[in-house]
Amino acid sequence: MKSIVFETLEKIVGVPFQDLETETSTVCLANSEELRAEFQLQFTVYDVMNYVYGIAKTIPDKNRILSLKIPYPIDADFFWKLASKGKKYRFENAIPALEFIEISELNWQ
């Protein structure tokens, strides 16, 4: 069952949420940073986590992210831009508190 967070993001981003087990895909360029937002056919929990990391990157105390309100993106372009920035940040600076939490447990607004 999809959480309200994923349902809301589907409406904003304009593509369906795909519950995938891995972060990789067999589709050519599916994980490429050069793939423009308007060509995305789906998003995954990893894209949402990367978006959250994009938000976390902007706050001084990264451990406060669990208590902050995570804003829903204003549109698909904003979501994909922050997810792209967040992905780079996530692989360089993993925040343990974020890596082991369910997306729906964050304080979304």
C-alpha cells in the first residue's frame, strides 16, 4: 500500500511511484544525471530519499532533519533538481539517521 507521501508526490511530479528493490535500472540512461525531468517515467523511494538529502544539504545541523518539516516540491522540475543534488550529497555524506528511516515517517508539509 502506498503512503500518502508517495501519492502526493505522484500528483506533483506527474509520474507514478515505482516500488523497486534496488537503486539500479536496466533501462539505458535511467539513472543518468543527464536525463531531463520531462523524460522520467517513474520515481522510486531512492529518488525521494535523494530529494530529502537535497533538503538536508541546505540545513546546518544535518541531524535535525528528522524533526524538520520536509516541504513537498513545488513542481516536478524542482523535485528532480533537488533529487539530483541530493544524490551526489548522499553518496558523499550519508546521514545515518536518514538511511534507516521510512520516508513516510518524516514530517512532510
